[in-house]
Amino acid sequence: QLQLVESGGDLVQPGGSLRLSCAASGPTLDNNAIGWFRQAPGKQREAVSCISSSGASSYYEEAVKGRFTISRDIAKNTVYLQMDSLKPEDTAVYYCAAGPVYCDWSDPGEEYEYEYWGQGTQVTVSS
């Protein structure tokens, strides 16, 4: 069974950077798209980014476009989310998820299509 573990969340000041990691165990991620989602207090969970199974295409939510970068290292069975120029509104619990999802430049797929989820990691952006 595929298991995902996020790490890298922290308290940072506005303008700072973090790199989140999503490490997989069990089956490899080769046949899965990987999505990053976030949920802030009082708000619905939203898709932040995704990367296709091949790594050839990726999606970014408009609010993070140009600031966040998703990547995957197939050999290490790990996906990363590099977050730069962080803003207070980026504060949320961040989750990685995997599934046989069609992820392209304009569509992260449906949330229910992501079958495997990590436990989440807290990102807090505050001065």
C-alpha cells in the first residue's frame, strides 16, 4: 500500500522560503500524479499544485504561480514543493496526495481522484 509522509513545514517570516517534501513508501510513484493541497483555518481545502506521472506537466493555483515550484525525483520516490516569497495568506496545513490523475497545465484533476494522502505539515507565515 502506498504511504505518503510530508515534511518541511515551519514558521517563517513573510518573504521567506520553505521546501516541502513528500516521501513515498511501498509502490513507486511512477504511475501517479502528485498533488499538493492546503487547508487554512475556516477555509476549504484547495489544490495548490500538481505534477503529472511523467513529470512533463504541472499545474499551479493562480495565487502561488511564480512563487512555488513542484518537482519530483523518481529515483528517490519523493516529490517537492519549493515555496518562495511566502505570504501570510499561505499559512495552512499542506498535504501531498497521489493518484492516477490527469494533471496538466490548467487542470489539477478532481480531489477525489487522489487516492493516497499524507498526514499534512503545518506552514505558518508570520512576522
